[in-house]
Amino acid sequence: MEQQNVNTYLLKECQSVEQVRQTKSDESTDVRSKSVKPKVFKDGDYSDPVYKKLARINGEINRMKKDEIKLKLAELKLDTRGVKDILKKRLKNYYKRKKLANAKVQPGKSTKYNYLAFIDFEATCEENNDSYQHEIIEFPIVLLDVQQNKIVDQFHEYVHPTRNPRLSHFCTMLTGIKQETVDKADPFPVVMDKVTKWMKKYKLGEGNKFAVVTDGPWDMQRFLFPQCQLSGVTFPKWAKRWINLRKIYSNFYECRRCGISGMLENLGMSFKGNPHCGLDDATNIAMIAQHMLEDGCVFQYNEFLIIKLQPVGSEPTTKVENKKPEDTGTDSDEGQEFGGGDISHDSKGPELGTLDAELASSMNVLQLNPPDSSGENVSDLLEYYKLQSS
């Protein structure tokens, strides 16, 4: 009886807003034959009555038991996998979409990228060596068409390391990458050229907006940036900002931050392939994002890299910030959302570390914000290399 009452209430609520609006339209003396344009409410503007209805529906869903939510999702032919919090989010988003559409109200935010590029590097490593300098040995990219919510292509290359060409036993056991594989692979600059050509095939950054998505902050800061420094390759502008999937996942589903395996488990899914295989990791990250897009998540940048230059002869340092800079007017890379401009890594700008002493000295006085409390620090990176599920 309780389930029947809940279903009856939700069904009535789905119809109520349109009925109210139709009544108001009939009572109005200003009857117009032309179609009414959908309203677009800015973030924080919830004055339309539809939002009050949604709040009531959300309250009812919050009081439902997990089995009741799964039953309702099944009736609506929606995915019934996942923990209760995710199931609640999925059902709420269904009614949100339906009621906003019926009320001719458009949500203020949407994912503005044409593509999402999922990257998960594998790098040389040694066990219990905090000062080890990593080199990328696997470079995968999984490309997701946002509008279709479909994986459309992938880029995959192994990379020949130069600083430590011999893989440690620990590295081989962790990644599954064999010595002969990297021995015959191209060096990093050649692989980066291949990446640029592959991106141009989809006009990424040259007409199609895209964003890089990673599992944590380490891929760009601790792997790609040092690798570009080592190989004498300009750090690509598309790698200066990215979407940290762990953060957007925990914020969207209002759950504890976790790694790939935990996110999949919460969604009722299992890992496909081999953990710490770069391509498999990137593919599973993309699969998580597909479910998030289906559940109504809006993807947007949540981390960017600050490069702190040092005097000539010293290595630059980096810092990951959680929010986009407020003032982006002086940086042509910001604001483009990689919808245009050069995506290549060999831009005409100066190489890091080769600026004259005066410029380097002036840049060195920039102050960095205190570390965030996200818990994504060196200890997390070390855990990554201890064969533990991240």
C-alpha cells in the first residue's frame, strides 16, 4: 500500500505543473497563438513554481526505501544498479528533466564540451622510493562524444623511457608492461606529435570544445609536466586545466571520494580489464562518466595547474588549484574552453626554464595558495604504487 501511495503521488506530481500552467493560460485574457519560448533560469534563480514541485518530489524520494526506488526506476526503464544515494539521484534527475521540460523551463547549466578526453598515464616507478623521477611509458586517451554519450575512439601508444630505460620489477608487475614493449616504442616527443595529429582529426581545440578528464590530479602535474620538461617539449595548453573525476563524482552523488574501483562499485558496476593498465583505466573512467552524464551531471573544469617559474638553472615547480582563476582576461588560454586555437605542444611561446633571469625572477614572487584539504597528496601517489585499489 505504501509503495502504491508513493507511485500515485509521483505520477500526480509529474502532471501537476502542466495542468497549473494550462489553467493559468486559459484564465489569461492575453491569449497568444505563437509558441512560448522556454525560460532559461540562471544559477540560483528558482522562482518558477516548478522548483517547489521538484522539492516536494525530492522529499518523497528521500523517504523511499531502496527497494521502492529500484522498483520505480525499473518501471521507468532506468538503470537500477548502484547504491541508494546514486539511485535517489537518478530518480530525482528523471523527474527534474521531465518536469522542467513540461514547464518549458531550461536548466541554467549544461556540459558545454563536444568531447571529453579521458587520460590515465602509466609511468616508470620503484617501490618505496619517494624521490624517484617518473617517465611516462603508456599514453592512452579515450574519447567520448558528449552529445551521443558514446565512446567514439581511442589513442594508445607506449613510450620509450630515456632516463631509466630499464623497467623495475615492481613497475612491470604493477603495470603489466614488459621491457621489450618499451624498448621498441617511440620516445615521448614522437608520441606527442602523434597525439597532436590524432586530436586534429577530431578538430579538438580547433572548432570542437573538449576537456581532459583524469582520475585525480597526478596525471598532469606529476607525470605529464615533468615528462615535458625532461623531453624538451612545451607543456600543451590542453593539459593546463582538467576535470578531476573523483571530485565531480563525490560532489554530484554526495558521497565519499573514492578511486575507480569504488566509483564503479557504487554504480553497481565492475572493473573491465586490468587495473593499472592505462588504456583500461581510461576506459573505465569514461564508463563512469557515461553514467554520470546519463544521471544529469554537468561536467566542467575543477582543477588547473599553476606553474611557478624559478630563476634560470632551477626547475619550475607546480601547484594544482581547485578553482578556475577569477581573472582570466590576461590569459588567452583561459576562456577559450579549448574551442579554438592551437592544440599542438610545439607552440612559439618560450620554453619553461629558458626565460631570461628578469622575467623568471619576477614570476618567482607569485604566491601560491595553501594546500587544499582534498587529501590528494604525495601519500596518495605512493599508494598508487603499492598495488592497492585507489
